[in-house]
Amino acid sequence: MIGPVGGGMGAVIAAFGERWTAVAAVRFADLAALVVPALTLSVLLSIDTLKTCVVVDALTRSRHNSNRELIGQGAGNFASALIGGMPGSGTMGATLVNVNSGGRTRLSGLMEGVFVLAAFVPVRELDRMGAHQRARRDPLRRRLSHVRLEHLPPAPAAVHDARFFA
């Protein structure tokens, strides 16, 4: 869901209510503007999923059912959209780690998803720490903190000329 992290179950229920209220206010012109981006995204995600399936088939010497994969992906993306989620597809990286680690069953795929979800808990805690504390611990930011604009060499004269950008 897009919105603030935390806030308890009441905030989640309120967010669902707001989304369904917004859906009720959608006009035909809004839907027409979404058709091309939605079709583009669905085609790209489908290609990504089928590409992942072909690679996994080659590694495991098995065959996937393309129709089943795409119907499952579409149903998952539709259900995700109903609760404010974003569409997604089968990712090559996590799937290859799963297969190369010995995962061959549906349970291994399910556990992959559980572990990805569990990885979001620390990210949520990092978000709560605040941007200032994260920036203070960032080594690159610490190394560049002494750099000031007055220490940089002057820009060429052409940059200051407004006609340069015309």
C-alpha cells in the first residue's frame, strides 16, 4: 500500500476506505487514459515472467504451463490492486537463487515469498529511525560532507550564458 508505514489496523482500514471511495469517483475518461499504460505494463511483466520460466525450465529440465503462469500472475496482480498494491512479476534473481539453492517444489517458492516479506520488517524499522540518522551513518555522505560548493572549480563561461541552453 502506498502511504505511511505503521499506524495500526485502524489506519489500514481507513486507507482501504479511502481507496474504494476514490474508485467510486473514477470517470470513463480516467479509465481511457489508463488503458495504454496498463496494457504496456501487463505485456512487459508477462514477458519477464515467461523469460524467467524458460530459464528455470532449462535449469530444472522441466516444462512450465504458460497459461497457468499468466493467469496466476494476473489474478495476483488484480488482488494486489484491490488492496492498494502494485503489480509485479516473477523475478529472475530470487528465482535463480531459489533453484540454485535446491528449491524444486511449490513450498520453496512460497518460502521465497515469505522471506522477501520478512525482509521488509527491518526496512520498516529503518524507516522509523528517520532520514537524519540514516544519513549520519552513511559512509559516502560522511566522506562528502566536507565538500562545499565554494571548493569546486568555477564553471565555464558558456554555462553562465543563457543562450547556451536555448
